[in-house]
Amino acid sequence: MPPTPPGWYPDPSNQSGGAIRYWDGNAWTQHVAVPSAQSGGGQGFGAGYGAQGGPYGAAYRSPYGAGRQQPYGYGYDSTYVYNTTLAAFETEGRRRRWAQRALTGVALCIAVTDIGYAFTFSNFLHTIATIGPGTNQPPPGLFTHLASGIAITDSAFLIQVVVAVFFIIWQYEAAQVARNLGFPARVSPGLGAASWFIPIGSLWLPYWSLADLLPPAHPARAKALPTWLLYIGTQLLSVITAAIAIWNLAVALIPGVALAVCLVMLVRNGRQLIDATFEAHTDAMARLAPATPPPPTTRTTPGAPGA
């Protein structure tokens, strides 16, 4: 049996007296009222309640059904949306700082991986080039050093992937909240999280997912595109820097400096995007919070909760 939606129902402790009590979707509250004869029937709770427009434009339809608008034009299901979204919203809040730390960790791992590969292969090729034509044996420890360098840089790359999972988990939770609040989305939360690992699709699907964490007209959505371009730029610069460093470390400093700047900007923009997302979700949840029940109206829905 589906859960009884929040609303005003006949008070189970005073049914003969005609009183009604507010059901918050989970339990009876302390709010009791006696409907007046002028309060017409069949409106459902909250007619006109919470109808204020949001700060980012007109309301848009939620996934909960036709006629129900969220999050800035609340209809009769605002308390239901709040109750079903609260757990995911709290999880998003707890994981927000971990996501920001993960961005910093990923940036550091990219830098370590790039520097490690550059110096490892540059030193290897330079040593090979200095071996005389009559030498049959490479210098002692040459391949051992090469293997050690590759092992260190590969470990940094694996750490980067593990750390990035913390960010992806936060992204999934935030996308769940955004979907419950009715924000339009081009990809599902699951596909958005998995899109980082999808060939070709990873070039734009993660950007869609990040942008759709925010309402359509939210000013912070403008940060999603430059943040995504910075991420793509760091991947390209990382490859370019490592390739040039193999042949000439001095020349590799040019793309290397550009890479460092992009990494710093990526972390800054990404942290700001995470904060803006949580603030937008907090604003929407605050508008949904059933701190005070809507004005009592006569409701004749059969099957009072708790019966």
C-alpha cells in the first residue's frame, strides 16, 4: 500500500467531534483544527500555500506527476518531496567536503603522475643516448630505475582514480537531490556518475550532469562549462607536457606551467561549484520544509493514516 500523503485528516482520537489533525507523511503531529463551514471540501491541503516564485525563474514540473511543480512553485506534494529528499540531501551535505578534498587530491595526483613520467623517461632516454657505440651492456641499475619510476607514477594514477570516486559519489547524491527537487536533467544520476568512464561520451556527459545539479537560471551554472573545459585542458596539457619532457625538460616547462595554472583554477572552480550546488539545494529544501502545516481545509480523502 502506498504511503498516505501529508495532509489534514479526521483526528483518530476525536473523530466524533469533527476535529482534523495534520499527518506529516510519517506520523501524526500536534497540529489540530476544527474546519469551519466555509472551508469547502476537496481542495487538498495547501491550496495557494507556498506558491511564491523562486529566485531563478518560473517553476518547472517535477517527476512526481502532472500538475505538481517543484521546487519554486510548490503544489500539494511539497511535504512529500521534502520527506523523500531529506535523507539524500543530508548525505550530500556530509559528502560535500570530501568531494572538495577529492578535487584537490586529483589535481595533486595529476601533477605527480606527469612529473614522474617526464623525469623517468627523460632520464632513461638520456642515459641510453650517452652509451658509447662499443658498449654492449647498459649502465647498472638502468632498467631498475625505469621500473621504479613507472611503478611510482602508475601508483599515483591509481590513487587519482580512487580519490576521484569520492567526488563521483557526491555527484551522484547531489544529482539524486536535484532530480527529487524537480530540476530538469539531461542524464540520470547513475549515468552521470558512470559517464566519466564512458568512451567518447565522457567528453560531454559529465558536463551535462554537473550543470544540471543546479536550477536552469541559477547564476552558478555558468561555472560548469569553464570548470569542465579546465578539466579537459588539464588532460591535454598533461599528455603534451609529458611527451615534450621526454625529449627536452626545459621546453616542457612551458606547457607544465600552463598545466599547473589550469589545475589550480580547476580546483577553485570545482569547489565553488560544489558549494553553489549545496546552497541551491539548501534553498530549495528550506522552501519545502514543513515547519508549519498549511492552513486547514476540509479533506474527505478516505482511509485516514494510522487507521
